[in-house]
Amino acid sequence: MGAGGVGAGGSIEGSALGENSQVANIHFHEAPAATATATVAWPVEIGPVPALASAFQPRHDLRKQVEGARADGGSVVLTQVLSGGGGVGKTQLAAACACDAAAEGYDLVVWVAATEAQQVITQYAQAAARVGVAGGDPEADARLFLEWLATTSRRWLVVLDDVTDPAVLTSWWPASRTGSGWVLATTRLKDARMTGGGRTRIDIDVYTPDEARTFVEARLTGEGMEHLLDEQVTELAFALGHLPLALSHATAYMINEELTCTAYLALLTDQRTSLEEALPESADTEGYGRQITTTLLLSLEAAQAADATGFATTALRLVALLDPSGHPHALWSAPPLLDCLAPEAASPAEAHKTLRLLHRYALITCDTRAEPRAVRIHALTARAVREGIPEARLPGLAKAAADALVNIWPSPDQLRPDLAASLRANTDALAAHASDSLWDSAPHAVLGRAGESLSRSGLVAPALAYWQSLAADCERRMGHEHFRTLTVRSALASAYADAWRLPEAVGLQERLLADCRRLVGDQHPLTLGVRNNLAISYGKTGRTEEVVGLFERLVADCERQFGDSHPHTLTARNNLAAAYREVGRVVWAVGLQRRVIADSERLLGAEHPDTLGARLNLINCYWQAGLVEEAGELLTQLMADCERLLGYEHPETLDVRSHLAYYCWRAGRVEEAVPLLEALVADRERLMGADHPETLTGRGNLAVAHWEAGRREEGLRLLRRAVADLDRVLGSGHSDTVSARSTLVRYERDLLSDH
């Protein structure tokens, strides 16, 4: 045999092959010639079939797929090719099928280690001897055995375990012309050649969460170690990616060391613990014969050998630094990632070819139908890959991935919420695996983009937590007055305001404004942005008259600094129009708001979120001016656009839904308004939290709607709860609290007078 590893087609002597296989050296022996009078003792088993693992999970859904695929074939030979990565339990499932076949009275069950053609020939020759058709030459006997399988009426099953090269088995696939037999193959490959000739592929994934939990519980209970089970068993199974092989190693380690689920989970997730330490070879109690890292990356050598571009290793490392749940395929058309593969030499087509190569060898999944998570990897496989990245290579890989994320990040990203969520998740994963590589003289731009995306998506609590963490990192790494620290502090202050933590927002913005004026000047774009945000926060605290003057000066400064048509100038004008409306200067507000909408449509587009927001502000102006019908017409159009562009649960859409309910109410259609408000309050409570001011205000509006619809007891109950919550969250002096309490007093007085 030539040199090279198993995956590359080299010698397998002294190697363990396939899940649950044992090390065995294979030597050819001439089989004795069969005589015409040879008697066969049925049933016959050639193999032997591997024993089922402790706490083996039957995986009923997969077994149904196997049986269904057999039944659909009728009298035609049907070969299931169970395809999946290392450790997912392909061999164990095949072994269960083989055990069932023997129990059901099959005449012949043959288990073949199918890594190389010579192994298959040897097993077939042995089988030929056992069924009485051998003549003495191994290869000739193997062909005689295939002929016998094709024509016999006896029931048989042949399992080809761990096929690594379909080409070498082309002439060795069994067939049954009588319909009495079938073939079951296992492979790590996802190769089209595995499904030719009437063979059906069934993908074997990891355990389901329920199967994984049941495995852990059964394994520990079976060893009398029930005391190791605790409330972290589900989290432990999740951390192991529900991978059968990893669960087997982990539970054995827990038993050996008497570690609870919580204690083992802490060990596993400790960044100082390597995969080999958490899942050591000594925990291989089921006889898999390989270390966990070797199993997870078994196909890498073969993939590298088949890699014409030379990109496979680098591509796999990049995938391992990103979110295991998937990242957009478009990332592999971004110049930073292509340059990382090969400066000025890699093309998107070559990158895709490399991804599909890794896909075929079951190291990753590359499926463009699954966008924006088209490229995925099992979390433990990714960890095994990361632990093999040379320290000197990590910064370059991480920066390339971060640059590529920024390159494909749409602005604005609200119109593509699934893509935005995927990009945020990949940024989080990259930061977790290579945090220091994303900081040079300042945090990488992708870190800011992720925070901005959270804020724009209305994810108030996650956005606040994100900006708090990033601001702390900036201050620790760069100091309190570094320009990038100032920028992140500004975003943090806005996050406080979005969460209606107004004292913290105002306090931080006032301190920040003083720092910006001192460090970069009053007319710097950052300072102008802080002035804008501080004015908004003042407006939320009821300082409306003061806000008008602040925005008038801000608009003048933006026009001078950026020009008449800059987006910053449009934003300042939009906020000034809202401030005019709040103080009752409605005519001014309407005129300015119409100008903002026209400019926004011309500069940003009719479907830009800022344009949609400006249209909603105009509707508010119309209502305050008493133009209810005009407002209603605009609202109907805006609702359709927001739902189409942003989705039914986007914060902007929620605001429009609130206005739509209010319009029905103002138009005297209270019974229509009530279910709209009920759905809105439920969605806001689920998406924003029970104590978010928008939720509390919505609950107060729902209470009033119930009252006006004649359901006074229900209205009072909801209003009392709303007043108590507003008082607790916003304070007794807040305008919303004062208004709600005044309404409650009036309702209670009216109800008392009715009695």
C-alpha cells in the first residue's frame, strides 16, 4: 500500500475505523474451496456487528425514515446512505438495524468495514465461504458472493460501514434482483456518487434535545450515579452540541471523576480547558478507538488531499471562528475574506468550491438555500479546529472575518432582520473566540455595527447590556476620553434613553456633552449628535419648551456644518418638527415635516426607515391639527409599508399599529380598537418586557378603550394596574403617570356616581 492516512486512501493497518470499531490488522487468507455438498448452518453473521453503546437511544424518527426508504423501493434494490459528520451515531444506528434484522430472522447479516476496497473484498470472500460458494481466490470469491446475493431468495442485509471513497466501491455494491435483500451504508461524505444507482441518502444529525437529555440521565442512572444529575443537564447537553460521541465521553468522564452536571459544565466551558482535557481518551468506554478531536476532524486530511485550491484549511479556520449556527454565504464574496484565502488570487467561485469540498467531507454544511445561515459547523468541530490554529495566525484570521462582516452588513439593516440577526450572532461568536484580535488602537468597526443593529432593531434590553459592556471595555483599554470611548458612551446614553432610564441617560449625556465640547469642539459631528440625543431625552422628561430652542440651534448648526441635504440635517429637522408639535405649534410642525419627508424620499428613498418614521410624525401632526381623516388615509398606507418592509413585530411597526388602534378609537370604532390594542400590548410585553414604558402606556390605552366600550370593571382593573406600574417605573411626577392617575380618579368618581 502507498503512504498516507486513512482518509487519503493510505494503509489502515493498526487503525480503528468507524464508530465503535476496534483496532484489527487485516491479512488475506485463502478461503477453502466450497464443495457441492457443503452444508450451511443458517442464519449466518459475518462481521461481527458492533455492540450497542450504553444508554443507546433508538432514534425512532430516523428508523422510520430507514424503513420508509426500504418500503418505497419495492422489489428494486435500495441502499440507504446515512450521511453525517463524526460522532453523530451513524454506525450505532446501522448496528441497531443489523441487530433487528438478526432478531427478525434474516438468514444473513454481513458487517463490512468499507474504508478500502481490499477490506470489502476480504469480508465478501469470508461470507462466500460461509454461504458455500467460495472457490479459493479472494477476489473471485467476492464476486461469487455478489452473484449469490443478487439471485438468492434468502433474506439478507449487508452493512458497508464508513465508506470513504465511493469510487473504489463502484463494482462492489451488492444488489438483489429477487427483492429479498438490502444494503445499508454509513459515510461521512455528502457526495453525489453516494446516491447513484437507486440509493437513498438519509442525513443523520445529532441527538434531539430530548434524546440527549435521556442519554445523560440513562447513562448516569445505569451506573448508580443519579446524584450527578442536576438542573444543568439540559444545558450540558446543549454545550456538547447534542453530539452522541461527545455525550458518551462526557458522561464517562463524569462517572470516573464523580462530577455533577454543573461541575462538568463549568470545566467544559472554561476557556483554559482544551477539548482533549474535557473529553479525554480515557473516557472512551465504548471502544470507539479514537480521541474526540481525531474523530471530529477525521476527514480533514482527505479534504486537504482533494483540495486543488489550497484554501481548505484556512477556510475551515475562518468558519470555526464564526457562529456555529451559520453565517451568510455572501461573506465568501467579500474581498477581506478572499484576500485571507489568497491575496489577489481567490475568487468567489473558488471560495464556494472550497466550501463545497469541506461540505462533501462533512466538516461543514454549505447550503445556500439556508441563507442567511448557509455555512454551518458543529460547535465541537469548530472548537477542535480553533484549538489547532497557530497563535500567530489568529489575529489575521479574526480581522479578515470582522472586515468581511462589515463589508456585507447592510445599512440600514432593519429591512433585513434575519440577516441582521445572523450578522450580530457572528460578531458575538468572533468576539468570544478572538476578542483581543478585534482591538488595536480602537475597537473594530464590527463591534459598533453590532450594537447599532441591536438599537435599531428595538431590542432594548440586549442593546443596553451590549453598550454597557463595550463602554467598559473602551474605558479599560483606551481610557475615558479617547474619541472612540466618547462615541460608545454616546451610544450607551441613547440605550439608557430607549430603555426609559432617563435619569441615567440625561446624566451621562450632560457629562458627555461637556467632554465633547472640551475635547473636539461644539461643532464636531459627535458633539452635534450628543446635543441631538440630549434634547430627545429632555423631551421625554417633559422639558418641551426647552427642547424647541435646543433643536432650532441644532438645525442651524447642522445646516452650516453638513449642508442643507445631509441625513444629519434631516434628522435634526425631523426632531424639531416633533418638538413644534409637542408645544402646539402645529402649522410650523406640518410644514417642516412635509419638507423632511420630501427630502428623505429624495435622498434616502421612500422605503428607508427614517422616511417611514417621518411619515408617522406627519400623521401625529395631522391628528393634532384635527385632520383625522387625512391622518387615517396616511396611516393605512404606512401600516402596509411597515408590515411589508419591517415585519409585523418591528418597533416602528408596533408604533404604527398603536396609531391605527388610536385612529379606530378616534373614529368611534371602539370595538375595533380593543382587539388591536390587546394584541399590541401582548406583543410589546413579549418583545420589550412588562415594565417597558410603551407596554405600560399601551395597557393604559387598553383600559380606557374597555371603559369606553362599556366594560367598566375591566377598564378600571387594567387602569389601576397601569397607574401603579407607571408610578413605580417612571415616577409619580412623570406626565404619563399624572395623566393616567387623573383618568383613574375620574373613572372611579363616575362609577361611584352611577351607583
